[in-house]
Amino acid sequence: MRQHNAKTYDDKISKELNIFRNNINVNDLPEAFHYLSNKFLKGELERNIGVSSSNDLAIKYINLVKEGKPETDIKILSLGSGNCDTEINLVADCNFLGKVFCYEINPNMLERGRQKATERGVNNFEFIQADINKIILRDKFDIVLANHSLHHFVELEHIFGEVNESMTESSFFIVNDMIGRNGHMFWDNTLQVCNAIWNIFPKELKYNHQFKKYIKKRIQWDCSSDGFEGIRAQDILPLLDKTFKFKDFAPFFPIITKFVDRDFGHNFDLNNDFHRSLLDMIGYYDNYVLKNKILKPTQLIATMVRKDAEITEYKYMYFKDPKEVYMQDEKRVWDYFDRVKHIF
């Protein structure tokens, strides 16, 4: 376990519990985000990984596990399930008959999960209140899910160790999460590139909906300073690589989320041709810096197995080796832009 101040940790837990106490639409994102995801991410996932979303990836492995055992014996573990929307929709989409165990620290979110499961008519769930940082897993699971939860956890080494122990050689660990800089801050080069783009934006696109003010220039802001948002985001990928073996590896979005997340994404009007052209420019630019490995991706969809498990087909997108991402030489950006240091 990592050493941390117990009072600070407890204070942050209390604050996070309050933040999400009444947060019903935790997975809602601006239309601009979905526009770019559908236009630039979906196709890349289909071409390289064979699925169009993390939900489809989970369904693929549920069907694969079903080939080796009765469906009613299959166990799925979800870490940090929140309102359990993803898990309930997954079960409903593929009519899954096995058991789903949702672990979540926030009792209010778990209660919303119970209510939604009842509304959707699914009764194969167990809702378990637990601090994932201290979790002890005593059962074996066929599939482990972590959907945008890992970047809230401090004790990643402990958690990944427990997940590894809960898996068999035929289990799968499926992740959809943030892998950028801690606190969701910019990598230094990404900040400079994003500010160059920011300079051509009209003021109408520079209003921060979270801070409720106009932002003239993008700066570093550590989201983890008073909570757990992105607390160890940059440690997730190297620790996953150390603990598990990747079967599907799809990192993405070096810059897209810096423009279309909840802070600024609501500014874009998809019926506005100019706004849409700027979104397209960001999307094509994002794809360019990924394909040329110029800037680090900040998100990841991946499937992992135990280190001792056999892999018959490895699929990847943009980067074949995870180390290419987290050990990327940031100075490489200067090979692609003339006099970039003098521009910003």
C-alpha cells in the first residue's frame, strides 16, 4: 500500500462521496465529444480491434467465455461501478445470464444502480459497497471491468494485484479509462500545441462551464488537488503493462478531450458549420499526432490477460507496444514543427 495522510484521504473520500451523491448522469458528455468519437474513434476501433466500442468489446469476451462454460456460471466483476449504468446496459444488450458483482464505495450510486436494474428487469446483480483501494477479492472472475474508474484510485498496485489473483488463465480484464498526466493536466508539449489551436478559437468557444468564466489561455490545472480525479492517471498504463499481458491495446485522444470535455465541449453547436469545421480540424489533427507518435494519448480501451496466459491474436491501434506510449520521448515533437518554441 502507498503511504498517504489518513486525514487527507478521508477528507477527499468524503468530498467525492458528496460530489457524486446526486450525480445521476455521471456518464453524460457534450454532443461535440460524441461527434468526434463517432467520426474518428469508432472507425479506428473497428479496423484495428474489430469492435466499435468498449461495450462491444465486453460483449465479444462474454461470448468467448460462454464457449468454455455454462453462461449461468460466468462471473463478471466491475470495479468502481458508479451508478452501474454501463453494467446494466451491457447485461440488457446481450441478455447475459451469468452473475455481475458491482463494487462501489458510494452507497447513493449503488442504490441508483439497484433501482435501474429493477426498472430494466435484470436480477443477476450483486451491489457491494467497498473502498476499491482496500479491496480483497476472494473469488475467481471470468471478466473484470473497469470503466472510467481506475483514474480515481490511489492504490493501483494493490488493486491490480488483487485483480490478477482473481483471474484464471482464461479470464479477461477489460479497461476503458484515462491514462494521461496526473490530475488530467496537459503534458507540456500538448499544452503548447493546444494553446496554438486555442488562439484561433473565437471567444464563444472559450467559456469554461465548470469554472463559469471565459478562459483566454489554457493553463495547467490539477484536478486531483482536492479530490481523486486523475489522481494517478499516468501510472495506470505502466502498472497495467507490468502486471498483465495485453490482448487488445487501443490508446487514443491526445488532444480531443482537451477541447470537448465537460468544461468546454458544451460550447460547440453542431448545427454551426464553423464550429463543426473546427471540430473536424481537431479530430484530424489528433489522428495525425497519434499516427506519427508525436503526442501521448490520454485514453485507453484495452483487454488484458494474466502474464502466464496464452494469446493467439494480439490487436493494437496506433501503438503496438504500450511502452511506446509511456516511455515516449517528448522532445520528438520538435522534429515535426518548425520553430515551434517561438510560436507559442
